Amino acid sequence: MSGTEDNTPDDTVPRFLDAGEAALVVEFGSDVDPGISARVLALDAALSDRAPDGIRELVPTYRSLMIHYDPLRLSRDALAGQVMECLAAPAAKAASPAHWTVPCCYDPPCGEDAKEIASLLGIAADSLVERHAAATYRAYMYGFAPGYTYLGGLPPEIAVPRRPSPRGSHAPGAVLIGGGLCSISTFAMPTGWYVIGRTPERLYAPEREKPFLLEPGDTITFEPVDAAAFEALSRRAASGEVVARGPAR
Amino acid sequence: MTSGLTILAAGPGSTVQDAGRVGYLRYGVTGAGPMDPFAHALANRAVGNPAEAAAIEISLGGIELTVDGGAATVALAGGSFAVSLDGQVLPSAVVAELQPGARLKVRPGAAGAWCYLAVAGGIALPPVLGSVSTHIRTGMGGLGGRALQAGDRLPISSALPAFHEAGAIVTPMLDRPPDRIRVIPGPQDDHFAPDQMEAFLAGPWTVSPRSDRMAYFLGGPTLKHRRGHDITSDGIAMGAIQVPGSGEPIVLMADRQSTGGYPKIATIIGADLGRFAQARPGTSLSFEAVTHADAVAARAQEQAFLGGCIPVEPLVRTHFPPEFLLGLNLVDGVVDARS
């Protein structure tokens, strides 16, 4: 049930929406926006830090935090109270995003759809790659499949809409653009987006101590590599090595 | 050798499920877990396991299995499936001892779409991201990330000593006709005008044959959105009822994706997830809006039941061990007969 009657929430008061009796959505806005995302992730960090008894798990998305909880251990009112306290003390624990340089091969066959995208946009393929690799992306959220990451920050001049109908299966590690966003896929699957490149990095590697490379809020740049370097990096990644460059451990 | 369950035959879609994968939705990992959480927990509790233990979720495809390496106590609970042990018909909710080589057959019965088989001690498989729940689409968990098939062997954990009375599990809490399902409106109920919410509740809705562990598709009236069917993706709880552009609701179940981009008109309450999951394709149903407090009360009732001693009534006996006879108050029985 809606927590407020207002459908366009202001900057300060989030909406509290019930998703059944065991999940509460704290919604900060309705759009994909770095400021809204930052508020979601700040609440995510603050609640993780407090870890009130009865919270089952937290799911940050573009614009809201879904809190799965056990209402027999933590009442909705007590949970909402915890959220309000976190919001009142936003500096309690600032999320510290990491920056990653992720290798990406844009050459065929990795960048399967690069030519198609370039011709859609009426620009040269080289120029497409240059612009894609020059941008800094923000990991907004995971979804769709384990390790499948949605990235904001795609330059508007290379933003293409989704395909009118899905294409066939792409390779794992495909770097996709569509719907104004960029994403990195982890499994071979059909997509309604365009394959601009492919990374040898594995965003989901179950054998690693930390199976998921990125945290929501992290930033990313893509570093172009040729097909030979892609093959070499893929072999190292397959053995468990992290081939993206990230913060010093 | 540790004892184990060997699958002799399995229709499609039976899998190993514990209570689900917790903590990884934020990384795009599906929670999986049982379609009917109450029946899964009940089967486990009936053999003395923790409610969350790994059990077999049996689909409408049915299953046939045996035990090796020693006797095992198993419990079945869920829909009204047809159960037999070496040809002897058993109740559909039952605790039974399986002797090595005995054949347990579970087939679809009078009603229900899922049935859970728990074994005392639990099924010992290596967890993936903290859970043994099978998610077939990503090949995660269970036995090789896939559905069970003939020849599979599931090792039984011997951590728990087993003494369990065999018999029928008798409780009105398993009597759950899926005709009226309780929901809490939202999280995007404001995307629908009041008359559309009324139409949604009244239905009637028919469960489509397209339904599976990921989602149940409903056919019925076409619902209209107030302002488009596209929203910025947000989290999805189990039992969320999303309404895509077609206007026909989709109920997102155990194998749902962690996030999605259609407005969710309502969410099935925890205590009715199993009731709904047991609706076979073709079932006609409607929804009833309840308050958050109602939903919490229903959940508390279920938890209290599962936390207590699961009522098991002996089947008709052909063997009377001394401890059984001593446990009977025969004198009271005589007095009762006279009154």
C-alpha cells in the first residue's frame, strides 16, 4: 500500500511501499539517476552497518532499496524507524566506491554488433569504440542473472534504443548497449540489446573468495584490447585470476 | 557407505530445494527455494529436521525412488499426491520408514502441483553461495544445477539420529483450496485506477499451462495501467503480481529474477504462497486484499504450528511392538466405550 499519496516524491522523504508483509521498498525516485542511486546505496550501507535483527537481505536497485525482512522478528514500524534513523544520519558510513579498469575487446567477433550500431548512429566504427571507451560508467545494480551488471554513463551520442526484437544468444562476458544504458553479461543468452564488445573479466566467478567483482556504486572504464590480448586474458581469467585492474587490495 | 536416496524414475522438474539462497539477490542471483514454503518446512519438521533443510521438491512429473545403505525415515507433504510404498497406498502427507530397496512412488493425485520429500538428517549436497537450492536456468545448486533424473543418488546426512513415528500427518493447515488468495496491494498499486484494482481482485483468473517455477501466468480480464506499463526496474518479492503491457498478470515465484520493470499491482502474502503455488494449470481463482497486520498474523500462525510437534497419527498397524502397547491407555479405552 502506498505510504504517501504523492506520486512524485521530493528529495528528502522516500516512499515506503509494502511488497507483501516481508519486504519493504524504500523508494527515492522513479528514474535512473546518479543522485537517486547514491541515496539508495547510502541507505544500503547504513542498514548493512546497523544490521538490525530480522533483516534478511537488502537489494539496491536504480531508485529504491528493497528490504527483505522477517516481520515476526522486526515489525514494519520498527524497520521504518530504523530506516528513518539511517536517513537522519547519512554520514554514519559513506559507501566507498571502487574504480575498475575492465579490458574489453571491440574487434570482431567480440564486438559482434559494433558495425550495426555504428551504422544505426551514422558514425564510423572507430569513433563508436573511442566514445564507448572514453566514458566512465557507474554500476547501478545487478539483475537478470548472477553478476549481470547494469551500468549508467553511456554517452548520449552513442545511446541506442533496445532492439525491436531480441537477437540470438551472445557469448558470456558480452558488453551490451541498449535502452540508453550499458551492461555486462555473465552468461550466454539472447538479448534485446546490442553487443558492442566482450570482456575477458568474469564478473561472477563462484570459485573466488569474492564471487562478484563489482559492488553497486563502483565506477568502471573499459580499456580496449585486441583479439590476441583478449584470448590471453581469458585464459588467465578462466584460472580464477582477476584481470580487471581495481583498487589495491 | 553413507546411506542415500537413489532416483529410479523422475518426470521433468523435480529438484533439490532448501529454504533458498539468501543474501545474493543484490548480485542478480535468484533465491530459488521451495514453491510451497509451508509444505517444505512441514515435511522437514515431521522428520525432525530444521525447517530449512534440503528436501526433494516433486513436480507433477512424479518420482520413484529407493534408499540404500540403511533404512531412512522420510516425510511427504504438499499437494494431494498419490503415494505408494512397495505397492501399499499411503496418505499423501505421511511419515514412513524406507527399508533398503523399498520402492516409494509419488505421482500426481487429486489436487496440488508440488509435493516435498524430506529425509531425516537431510540431503547432503555441497552448497553454492550458501544454499543447495537448485536453479536450473543458471545451472546452480542441487545436483549439477539440474532437475533430478533416473540414476541420481542423493547422500543422506547422518548428522541427526532418527526416531520418528510413522503415520499420517494430520492437520487442517494442509487443507488449502487455491480458490481465494490473499494479497497486500502494492508496491505499485497506484499505477492502477480503483476500478482496475476491483477487477484484479474479482478475477476470476485461470492459471495458464505456461506456468513454471519462475512465474505463473494468469488469464482473465485485461487490466489497464494508469500511465504506461514501463517502470524503472526495482526489486521483486516472491508472490509479486506484475502486470505487463498485455494487461494479463504474471505472478513471480521462487525462480523469479531479482529485479524487474513492470508495475506490481499486489503481492501474495507469505502464508498463501503455498496455497497459490499448488494451483494447477486450469485452476480458477480470485484475490482478496488484506492488511499487513492480517498477513503477519497468518504468518505467525504458520510459524507457531511449524515450531510445535507435528501431529502424526499411526496408520493401521499390523505389528505391535511392546513400547507401542505400553503407550496405549487400554483401561480408558474401555471406560470411553461404555459412556
